[in-house]
Amino acid sequence: MSAPTRFPLGRPARLAVFASGRGSNLQSLLHAFPAGHELASVVLVVSNRPDATALDRARAAGVVAVHVPWPTRADFEAAANGLLSQHGVDVVCLAGFMRLLSAGFTERWAGRLVNVHPSLLPDFPGLDAHGQAIAAGVKESGCTVHLVDAGVDSGPVILQRKVPVLPGDDAEALAGRVLAVEHEAYPAAVRLLLTGAWRHDDLGETG
Ligand code: GRF
């Protein structure tokens, strides 16, 4: 295995975002890391869905937006890795990317692959995090930005933001409250990673 990437890079990082749908977290990353930003810029957006609003958002921001089909995971990952190399990408951000990547992909991008999940992990991983939270009767939920490993929503946590679960909340009401903090948390977590302010010892880094 190659040596882990050390942050800060000493130059602006090149970010790719993988998104499957609406792309509101992508929008917050595009806003935080535009072309010419000293810390990082989003240079590539990839979607497994041709009709994803995320692709429109990227194009509107002047960022390369590519639909990469998912006939099989291996096909998607081979094409995506080709694009990531071609665009010199340093860090991949998953933002509403509704597919599971292989252990091979997550190992290749270890320490440089980030996700946002709409719960306070390790609680409520996987699908329908808000429905799970409501069903469990918790008083607090939130979002987690974490490095991606081979498990489902299981990698090292970079940061979390909490919101209250209010009486009468359904999954939709909770989702809206959590989404608002995701939009602040995701760029903040990427900043922590890229500046070297947050490090994970298991990746061979020293703090
Ligand atoms: C977000 O809540 C994200 O945490 C989850 O899916 C949603 C995607 O929203 N994984 P958007 O596409 O970023 O608007």
C-alpha cells in the first residue's frame, strides 16, 4: 500500500464530488471551494444518474460534470478512477451518493474519501437514517462527516453536528433540520482534513 497522503498538501487540493441526486451538499461544497480558492477547489462532479440535479448544479458553477453509468460496480469504479486520475483529484467527497463502493476503491482512496451521513454515527447507519432515529425515539440527531472505509458508514469521524428531535417530528421534518447543519458541517470537515487540523492515527499519520 502506498504511503498515506499528508495534509496540508502545500497547494490547493483538487476535489471531486460523487452525488446521485439533488446535490444540495454538493452546492455547499461548490460554494465553499470555488475555482481559485487557496485551500481547495471542486474540479469534478460524478453522478451514477444521468438526470441528477447535482450535475446541473456543477455545470452551472462551471465545473466538469460527468454521468458515469453503473452497469456494475467494477465498471463504475474503473471509469471513475480514470476520471479522477485525468483530473488530478486529491480528495473525493461523497454527497448523497447512493451506492456502496468496493473495498478496493475505499482502500485506494483511504484517507482521501469523505462522506456525510444524516445521523450521529455510529447510530443509524445505512438507509432511512431519519426514520430510524424517529422510530428509536431519540431526543437528538444530527450529521456526521467521516472518512470512508470498507464498511457502511463506519469510518473515522471527522466531525458531527447535533440538532434536536422535536415532538411531532416525522422523518421529513427531521431531514430538513439535519440537512441545514450538513451544509455547514461538510465544508468545515473538509477544511479540517485539508489543513491537517484533524488527523487519524490509523492511517499512519502522527498528530
Ligand atoms: C443528505 O441528507 C446526505 O446526508 C444523505 O443524502 C442526502 C443528500 O442530499 N446521504 P443532497 O443530495 O446533498 O441534497
